[in-house]
Amino acid sequence: MVFVRGTFNAHSKKIQGDLDIYNYEDRKRSTCPRVESIVQSAVQSAVRANPTIAPGLLRMFFHDCFVNGCDASILIDGTSAEKTARPNSLLRGFEVIDAAKSQLETTCPGAVSCADILALAARDSVVLTGGRSWQVPLGRRDGLVSQASDTANLPAFNDPISVQIRKFADKGLNTQDLVTLVGGHTIGTAACALFSYRLYNFNNTNGPDPDINQAFIPQLRALCPNGGDGTTRVGLDTGSVNRFDNSYYANLRNRRGVLESDAKLWSDPTTQRFVQRFLGFRGLLGLRFDVEFGRSMVKMGNVEVKTGTQGEIRRVCTATN
């Protein structure tokens, strides 16, 4: 088996110090040649049956990597495990990872970690919704610890930009990575409970959040009536909820960001310039969302990775060996 230290492809950067990650092509050939097709098939079947699975798997990968690194600790069952924490209570797609793992254990037992399956599933979810593919480095091992209390520093729906930047920087991700990765909200929905406070009495003003386009407020209020069902889901990228594209940034520019943390990407100049670059504003060096998203996902996918003698390769994803 060939190892590379800190470099994974032409576009990725060295983060979190020197990491021992299996060379992707070598691992694919020698340990489990069908790993990608098996995971892809599981994700494809699930997304065809239920399109909400795609954003669910993408969010799950984010939430895993931000808590003790990309080690599949979010998949472990238990009364006080990560998946029981409030920020993770609405995640979906766990059964897809379990299905892929079951087939991989039959095909090549003990070869592919749950952490690698989750990284591949997140990529495949993006591709199935119209996004661009990228090469996923493999070789992660699964973590041995999963505690709900460790989720306290997950990025939150109401974080100011300074807090968002700090939380991403703590994981070796810069401001461009922040704006790029939050662009994953181009697919999926949010519960009314996470943003309806912006619509009625924002900061005790008896009115809506001024960052919301006035023409957008009636639409959101109709979906989320004052005192209504907080579990009702609303698209994060109005008009393109199931399509992976850069229309999310156009909605931010038009002050149609649903979550407060998303809206602030436009209202704060620190992050606004990256939104503008994704939209091709004249006079700014443009950024291609589909390309940059893959680059930033590789960086995030290498956060605090466990390799070598760290962690294990679980037999089932819901429990440690």
C-alpha cells in the first residue's frame, strides 16, 4: 500500500499537519475495487426513492467532520451519542450508510471504514443532484467515541459571521471555504423552528429581520405561520431546492436567505465578496462554485482524520467493535 503525506490531488491543500492517507487509486485497486460503485448504488437507490436523502447525507458529513473530525462518530447509536444531540436530530440517511456498509462487508470485509463510506456518499449526493464530481481520498479510520456534548461547537443557524469564521478556522478552513461549503444549502430544507423568529418579532422589534427582502416575507409567513408547526420544512434555495447549482448565492444577493446565518453571508462584507465572486460580479476574480465546492470538501474531509493505529474499521457503522 502506498502512502502520501498531506497531499491528495492537484487542488487540495495540506491541513491538520501530516496525515497518512491511503493513495486513492492504489486503495481502490487493491483492497476493494468496487467500493465506489457499491456506495454510489446505495445512494442512488435511496435518492431516487426520496430526494431529501441527498441533502441529508451531505449535512451528515458536515456534522461528522466538525465534531472530532471525519471519523463516522455521528453514526454510532447510544443514549448520549452525537446523533441524539439537538443539531443532529433532523439528519436523515443513516440507513443508506448502513446498507452500503453491509454490502461492502460482504464484498470486501474489514476493508472500508464507515467514515470513508460517508465521505463517498456525500460526494455522490452532490453528483446525483447535478453537481460536479471530485476525487475522494480514502483511508480514514472510524472513531471510538461519540458524545452528544461534543456537538456544542457545530455551526449554528444564528451564528454571526465572526463566529462562523472562527468555527471554520478551528478546523483549518478559511473564509472562502466557509462561503463555499455553506453553499451546500443549495439543496435541502430547514424546519420553520430554525428561522421563523426572523419573520415576526426579530430582536424584539415587533417586525421582521431587515435582512429579509420585504417581498419574500409573505411567502415565508405563509409557510411558517406565527405559532404554527415548527417542523414544517422550507427550501433553503428558493426555486431550486433539489438542484445543486449556484442559485443559492443569487438568493443571498436578493436577500432571500432563509437561515439567519446564511443571510449574513451577504450582509457582512467579509463574506459578501466571496458570494459576489461566485456570481461573477464585474471587476472581481470569478469563482466556479462546482469546482470550488469539491476542493473545499476535500479539505473538510481531511479534518482530524484518524489513520494507522488510530480508531478502527467498524464491522457495523452503528457501534464500535
